[in-house]
Amino acid sequence: MLQFEAVYIMANRPCGALYIGRTKNLIGRVWQHRTGAIAGHTRKYNIHKLVYYEYQEGWEAAWSREKQLKRYRREWKFNLIEAANPGWKDLWFQINEDEEVPFAPMEDL
């Protein structure tokens, strides 16, 4: 059985510092970024806003899409975000209300 994985982009402000990642547990992983629970790029640059996410079927598809997004130029990433989220609003509140967001236990992050 294939599991869905999220590929996501976080930002500190519109057209600012970005972080691209993937996870089985979008809510849990974004919470970690938002609270600074794990040291790294997002804590260092205050990257706490979820501005884009999409789901892929299976680990390989998610890994491939994550690598693809990381290779794109910043301007293309900004265009991708703005096409789905023109105001660069924080989607954290949306995923917490959306019952369709696949969820996995925290140990699967």
C-alpha cells in the first residue's frame, strides 16, 4: 500500500528565505519548524510559515519532487507559491482544519 507524503515550502516572509522539505506527517513537521523544536536552517532564519504543500504517492515520488523543487531558481519557486497562495498566507491554520490532510505518527517524520 502506497503512503502519501507531503512536499512543502516554508518561508519567513514573502519572497524571503525558503525551506523545502518532505514528510509523512505534515502537521507534526510544520509544528516542529514553527516552534523551533529542531536546530537548523528554519530556526536560524526564522522560517515558520507554511506557504505551499502538495502530496505525492509514495516515498520515491515525494523525494523526486523535493529534489526537483530544490533545483528550481528562486523566481520559479516564488511563482509556484504565488500561483497557489497569492498572499503568501500561512497555511498552518488550513492544514489544522482540513480533515483530508494525511497524518502519520510523529516517529515517522
